[in-house]
Amino acid sequence: MTALVSRLPLRPALRLDPGTVVAALLGTLLVAAVSASNGGYAATSWGWATIALAWVAVLALVLRPDVSLGWLELVTALAYAAFVVWSLASALWSDDAGASLLSAERALLYATAFTAVVLVVRARAYGALVTGVWAGATLVRGYGVLTRLYPDRFPTGDAVAGRRLAEPVGYWNSLGLLASIGILVAVGLAASTRSRMVGGAAAASMVPLALALYFTYSRGSLLALAGGAVVVLAADPRRLRFALAGGAIGAVAALAVLKAANLTPLTTLGSTVHAAASAGATLMRVSLLCAAACAALGVLLVEAQRRIEVPRPLRLAFAALLVACLLAALGAVSARYGSPSSIAQRAWHSFTAKPPKRAGANLNSRLLTLSNNGRVELWRVAWRDFRAHPLAGSGAGTYYAFWVENRSLATQVRNAHSLYLETLAELGAPGLIFLAAVLLTPLVAVARVRSAPLVVAAAGAYVAFLLHAAFDWDWQLPGVTLAPLLLGAALLLAARPAWGVVGTGAGGRIAGGCVLVLVAAFAAFTLAGNKALADARGATRESRWDPAESHARRAVSLQPWAADPWRALGEAQLQAGDRAAARRSLRSGLAKSPRDWQLWLDLALASEGKARAAAARRALALNPLSTEIRRIQTFLGVRV
């Protein structure tokens, strides 16, 4: 029998330098901070983040003695710039310039984050950036799991989520995606690191990440995880090490998930807080034991990697075992569900079937269906929008208006649940081309650096995002999207030496610094307007009409292109009893966004007689399936 060969002496397990620390902190803080702010959904969070990142990039240009970019990084930066500029330009032909500029502000955050990362992080520190993304994702997902285990200490609103884990991001499917990304990177860390501490921590994190993924009941995130794992196993030269780490650690983490699945108060609608907290305490004890076991396995994997070289025959035997297990699993599935064509037909039928009118009380039942939950209709409307505006699109941020006017389902959504179709609808073919350049260039970079540590694991997590974005609205949640985009930047950094480097020079530094200062100034200006509008809406919710009107007037002065400040002003005036002023404000808003059905409805509420009925009919024409109009149709003088 072939003996295992010891590899001595041992090399230092962990070497830290300032560049590594900065890269790790940048990844951790950016993902954790933006995710914790309700997933970064609010426009005010974009402004703060963009300002901070722009100045970080400026400092890098000023303080770093040598600043250079890889050719692929330069291509990606130009693609980001083109996407942002095209989004801004779409306000010129959009029916809602305010919505278009908001969408461009979000894209500007992504572009600024990318620029800051490639200017601050050195190529050799790409692994630290990946580790930081994993740490940030784990912190956020860990907090989310705590809200499920201890609902008495971390109360959340489950009315919309239906007890599916959504905190702190605010959307369960995107939380599941972030957990999937964290899982893939954690396995990659456990399989490649030479640090016992990192290996143990990465392995232990599999428990909260797996629980977070499970409690979202997100089938799309599970599919994205599977797709990312397939990419890693297909592309990683160390695929057997990844499979061993994933299988061993994943099996232990699965025990915690299995325990969770059998705790009825945590998986059933209508459970009391007391019962859920009691079950959560039980699950916490099991989870801690599983996390400790995973950590021990992670340390053992590191020791094995550092001390043992597995002979080729043993590696081949392990590969044969994996293939045999895969074939056995496929055989079992075929025996249970029929031939591949039969399985495909049943899956397609389940996917295209109408969404169930009422979900079962047991949330585990969600995992057994493939229903698209109305997405096919969302995609159909997006495609129709594109066909109506194939070259330039209808304008960034305008899908919602087209949806409510042309839908056949009364589903309350604002996005097409597909980044690519929504981009095609709103920005036309050029917008999709720019987006494709942004998203696909990091995958091109992987071709020459597959053997570098963590590269393929990061690429698998990045592909998981690309897959998930095809059928959900992750792009609208920067706290989620920044994580894979940072992984994409890490892939480009890893490939910088292989694809060539271009120096910036003094002129390039000055030009780049000026652009970044302008970006920071633009973000500060838009932040002031978004903050005033948010304050106006907050005061309106609290029935403080005078402050609401004051904040709304400030928003109007700061956002002269947008309709939303005029709506906020009109609603405050209407509630305060000044109907004439409200009508003037709402008409000013309609001049900015003539296809906004909510503005027309507010105008109907502020009007009387024939004017009320005319405004209500216009609102109804723009949103024929509106439940809001249906509830007050008699008052409005219209028939739905």
C-alpha cells in the first residue's frame, strides 16, 4: 500500500501586510455595512456609499506611489462608465426622468465601488478581498439567523416575507443568494488556505450560512448554488480538494439544517413567538455543536494540506468514488421520477403552472415546487417593452410604469425579476451590451489564472450571482450585488499580471482624480435631494404635515427633474386640507412624469366632480388592474 508522503518543513501559515488588511477590511465593511441598511435599497444609502468610495479612490491616486491597472480592469471600468452614461442619457427620452436618474445613481455606486477596489487593492491581495467578502456575508447572514432563532429578542416584520428569512437585507431570495455566495467562498477557503484560523473559521461559517439559505426557502438560490458548484468542479484544477472540503463540512452543516427542518415552530406559519424562541434555543445548541465540528474539520483539512501529499492513485480512486456516487444519485432520481425527458417535462409544467393561491402552512413545501410565481408574465411584459423600444429602451427605471399598464396579473412588483430582460427593456440593446461587458469580463480573466488559490471558488460564487440575477431583482439591492461585483473585481486583480498592466502616469492620475471628485460632488447633491424626499415621506407617515411640506419643497428645489418630490408635496398639502395647492403640485409632477398612475390617482382625490372622474379614468387607464382604485371606485366616480 502506498504511504502518504510528509511535506516538511512547514511554511508560515499566515502573513499579513497592510495591503492585505486593507483589502480584507474593504470587502468586509462594504458588504456588511450596505447589507445591514435594508440591503441598500434606499437611495440615501447609495449616496453615502458612493461619496465614501469616491474619496477612498482619490486618496489611492494621491498616496500610492505606483498606480497601475490591468488591461481587463480598464475594459471593465470603461464598460461601467458607458453603462452609467447611457443610463443617465436615457432620462432624455424617458417618461420619468426622476426614475431614470435614480437608476443611474445606483449604477454609479457599482462603478465607483469597482474603481475604488482596483485602485486600492494590489493584485497580490485579491485573496484578502475575497476573504473580506466572505466575512461580510457571514456577519450579515449570521445576524439574519439570530432573528429567526430568537424572535423575542430580534423582532422582525414577517407580514410580507411570510416567515421566510429576509433580515437584514429585506428580501428573502436575495438573502439566499448572498448565503449561496458565502457558502461557495467558504468551501473554497477551507480547501485552499494554509491558515488554521482561516480554515476553521471558514468551515464553521458553513453552519450559519446553510441555515440562512434554508430559512429563506429560496429555490432560486439553491439552483444558483448548484450552478456555482458545477463551475468550480468543472474549472478548478484542485476540484477533488474542493469536493472533499465541501462534502465533509457540508455534511456536518446539513445536520443543523435537518434539525431546523424538523422544528415545527420555526417552519410553520402562525407559530407563536414563545414557541419559535424555544425551538430556536434548541437549534442554537445544535448549531454550536455543528459549528465546532466544522471548525475542527477545517483545521484538519489545513493540516492535511500542509503536511500530506496524496498520491495520484488515491486521488484517482477518490475521483472514481465521486463519479460513482453521482451516477448512483442520477440513477435513483431516474428510478423515482422517470427518464430525463420525463423529468424535464414535469419540471417545465411545474415551472409554468399558475402560482398557488395560498401557500401551505409548512414552509418546507415551498422547496418541493418549481412554480415561477408569475415571473413568466413579468418577463413577457419586459420583452414587449423592449420590442416597443428596441434601440434605446424606454428609459432606466421605467419598467414599473409599463408593467402596471400592460400586465395580466395583479401582482404587486416594481421590477422584471430579471436583470437582463429589464435592462433590455429599459436601456435597449446598447444597455445590455454595456452590462454584458461589465459582467462577463471577470470570467474572461479566469482563463489564465485558474490555478491561483481561491480564483475558481470566487468565479463559481460570481456565476451563482449571474444565474440568480436572470430570474430575480438582486441588482436593486446594492448590499447583495456589491458582494459578487467585488468578487468579479478580485478575479480581475488576480489576472492582472497575466493579462498585462497599463500605467496611469501623472496625467492619468489627475484626470482620474478630477472625475472622482465630480462623482463625489454629484453623489452629494443627489443625496441631499434623496434625503429631503425621504424626510418628507417620513413626516407624512407620522401625520406631520407642515414638516412634510417643508421637506418636500426642499426636495423639489434639489430635484427639479423628478416627479416624486411634487407628489410628496401634493400629498402633504392634500392631507393638510389645501386642495387647490395640492392640485397645482400634482399637476407639476405630472408634467415630469405623465404616465405615473399614482399621481393621477392623487389628483383625482384632490379634485371634485368631472375633474375627479377624468383624473381617475386616466389613472385606471395606466393601471387597469389597480386594487387601490377598485376599493374606492364609487367615490372616484369610475367603474372598474
